[in-house]
Amino acid sequence: MSTLALMANRVVANRAGATALLRSPLPVWVALFTNVLAFSGLPTLIPIPTTIGQLVTQGALVLAFLLALLANPHGVIRPNLFLVLLSMLAVIALMVSIHNQFFLGSTFRACRLIGFISVLWLLTPWWGRADFPLLRAQITCLRIVICTVLIGAVVTPGAAFSYEGRLSGALWPIPPTQVAHYAAVLLGCTAVLWFGGGVRGRTALLTLIGSGAALVGTHTRTALLAMTVSLIVAGASMFVGYARVRRTLALLVVIGFIAATFFAPLIVTWLWRGQSLEEASQLTGRTKVWTEILGGRRLRVRAVQQVL
């Protein structure tokens, strides 16, 4: 009887755990994250047909909506100005798509945007909570993605570094720039949470090492610069109230001085990424695009002034 009672208790506990998981925002956020995990044509360890990849990413939105209804069965929503603005954008996009020459494609995308925002509305009860459930769900998704990228780099380095020697996803096709974006966000969020004592030291250390390795492997300077500036701003806002931030800043200054002294050639080589001075100064062609955009804006302003 004691064995049967123990088994019954375990079954009840497992059911309770499964119910609690379905009532949490984590499965919903994982499905939303999968929906925006764009499928590219990069080589992978196991070739994935484009149709299957797009079906997984686009079908995840339907799954996210169903999971959101399970997590929020009464449809409770909270006021949110940001989502109001997004909802207005989605409605306008749908109105424009109906009269667009590409009716089916544009309307389909507008409906998907409305569905995505609807899921976010169902998650508003978890917005702004002190335990950061949505932020922790995002960090969990980022950890999974970065782990798959690092595992792919170990298992099949040829496919992982097939994009001009930059780290990309080999288990799921993720471009280097997107990997860098995920790694930078994961590293920055983990560091800020650790500053405030919101994550354990060992967990933070492993996350920082993994995301830092992925960020370095992608050779993406934009993500590195954005993360550095963001951490400086976050650290400055927490500098007075948290002794951990002050100690970490002092340690980083010492480490930065040592790295600049002994590893300057390696750092410069990584930053140049095999480019010429002209390519690096133009940010790989970005400044040309910005110049054209600004030039076109000036022409439109002048045309309006002449009309007036």
C-alpha cells in the first residue's frame, strides 16, 4: 500500500507540475520566440526543408495563442499603452493590406501581426511583476538558442563557420548577426540581473561565458558596441546603490587595461575582421545607405517647401 500511495502521490505531483507549467507564461513565450526565429537558408547538420522550417516558425504562433488561452483562461488583460499603439499599428496594417496589390501576402502578414499582439494582450497579467516572469522566459529561450549554436559549433564546425568564418547556427539555421543579437541581449540581461542579485553567481557565470563566446565567434561589432553602451548606462544607474556594480567596474577596468596591453594586436585583428580601412569606416556599407536615405529625405523636404 505504501508503494502504491507513493506512486499515486508522484502522479498527482506530476499533474500539478504540468498544470502549473501550462498556467505560466513560459510555454507561451517559447512559442512566441519560435515564431520570430526566422528560418534562413544556411547549411545545417541535418538539412531542413524550407517548407518544414517555415511551418514550424509560423505554426508556433497558433500554438502560442492556444497556450495563452490555457495560461489565461478568463481572458484577463491589463491596460498597456505600448500594446495599444501596437494594436493601432496592426489595424492600420490590415486596412492598408486589403487595398494592396499583393493582397494575399500582405493580408496574411497583417493577420499574423494581429495574432501576435493578441497573445501579448493575454500575457499582460504578467507584465510589470517584481519576479520578472517574462524576462526570465526570454532569458530561458536565449539560453536554449545559444546552447544549440555552441553545440553546433562543436559538432560540425564547418557548417557553423561557413558564413565567412563567422559563427552561425548549425542545428537550426541562424545567421551570425542574429546569433550576435541573441548573445548580446542574453549577456546584458544576465549581467544586469546579477548586478541586482536577481540571478545566482554560478548560473550568471556560465551564461556570461557561453554568450560571450558566441558573441566573439560571430565577429559582429554592432552587437558588441550596443551591449557595451547598454551595460555602461545600466551600471551608471546602479553604481551608487549596489556595491557589486562598483567592485565589478573596478575589476573590468583592470582586466581591460591588461587586455589592451598584452592582447592589443588580437583585439585589433578581431575588430578589423579582414576588412580594408574604407570598408571598416563605412561600417560595411551602412553609411552609404544612410547617406542615400538622408539625401532622399532632403529632396522631399525641398519639394514640399517649393510647393508651399
